Amino acid sequence: KRLGQTRVYAIDAPSRSYFPGMTSAQFDAKVHELGQDSLRHTVWEAHFNALYRFEDSLKTVRTLREFLLYLNDPASINASHGAYVVGTFRLGTGADYFGPDDATEWYNRNLRIFNNVQRITATPGERIVMIIGAGHLPLLRFLALASPEYRVAELSRYLASPGR
């Protein structure tokens, strides 16, 4: 309301998969066929599970303002995204890029979400406030920063320290 927004738009989008309808059992069979069962559970999985537990715990010990600032900090955004490019992302051999092809569904969804942002942008200079899950931030932030159509305003600009 303070920003003069008059409408709320839904920007989520369905993704498109290289492997529509693949079940967990079929995924496991493909991993086994590739002989890469060891990539299913790596030290990185434990690392990122611990990171996500830590981040989830912050909402119980920090203010909402502090929690949102942490989640929107560029270093936090990049650190969390690392989970998407290790572990099963590495699946595949030779000309088979099973891991990257499987991950494509997540990236595709975010490309479509960004396209929805473009679709609702009516005029240059228009302000858009995006409220979305933190997992989407690395890709949507990258796209917005790369696009000459948009200028990213950091959340910290609006959640300055109390008393300022």
C-alpha cells in the first residue's frame, strides 16, 4: 500500500519436464542404470540439509525483518542455490545429461515465472513487489539483474534498521 500498488498478480507457472510422469522408482532405476547410485546421497546433501534446517530455525530466533533480510541477502541466495548444481545434477555419462536434464524443469519454471513478470509490466518505471519462495530468488534475481527492462531494488532498502 505504501508503494502505491493497486493490484496483486499471481506469477507462478507450471514447469515443463524432459521426463513427464517419471516416478521415483523410474528415477532410481535410471540412476542405477547409469551406475551412479553414489551421487544420490553425497556430503553435499547433508551440507544443504543442515543449511536449510539452520535457515528454517532462524524464524524462531530472529524478528521477521531480520529473517527476511537474511533470506534476501545476495550471499544467502547464492549459497542456497548451490544445492541445485551438486548431487543428482551430476548424473549422466557421455552424451547422457540426465541430471542437468532433470534439473531443467526447475529452471524452466523460473523462466516462465520471469516471463509472467514481463507480461504484467505495463509501463517503464512501474514498480513491482515480488513475494515468492526463497528457492526461486537465485534465478529470478539473475534474470532481473540481467534484463535491461528492470532495476532491482534490494529489500534492505525498505527494511532499514528500526528508528531510521
